[in-house]
Amino acid sequence: MPTAKEKKSTRGLLVRYYAEGVGASILENSQESVKRVIGRKSGIYVLSRNGEPYYVGLASKIRSRLGRHLKDKHKGKWDRFSIYLIGRKKFLRDVESI
């Protein structure tokens, strides 16, 4: 008799998805792909330059915030980013404090 496929629970996870060391140019060159992957998710992000953290931020819409950082006072000061997407916005401040 076939068994039901086990489904892994993500309940209780603060960070649901993450990506590290992504080139800043992907935000400009692959906007549709970034939109599909990140969407309107919230979380923590780290801007890096030459492998060293430059700036750490918190955003309710990470994709929009990263796009703004390509044009604001941080323009040209970072070449890579990492994102840590939070499943529920109510935990955003908890993750920031960690």
C-alpha cells in the first residue's frame, strides 16, 4: 500500500529562505527573476564590498530596498548582498536583535 509523502514543516523557522554573496548587478540585469524569487518578502539584508560587510539593514520589502540602495548614498559602496527572508513579518524585529 502506498504511503503518503512526508511534508517537511517550516513552522517555527525564523529565517525561511536565504541567499548569500549575490552580485549587485543581478538586481539591475535580472529584475524579473529577482521579482519572482524575492517578491515582497521581508527580512534582513547585508551589503558587502570585497567580501566584507558594509551595511546591515532591515526591510519589510527587501527587493525594493535593495533597488533603492543602488541609487542612494550607498551607491557604488557595495558589490554583493546577502538576504535572509523571514516567514512572518511579526518576527522581523526578533531576527534583527539576534
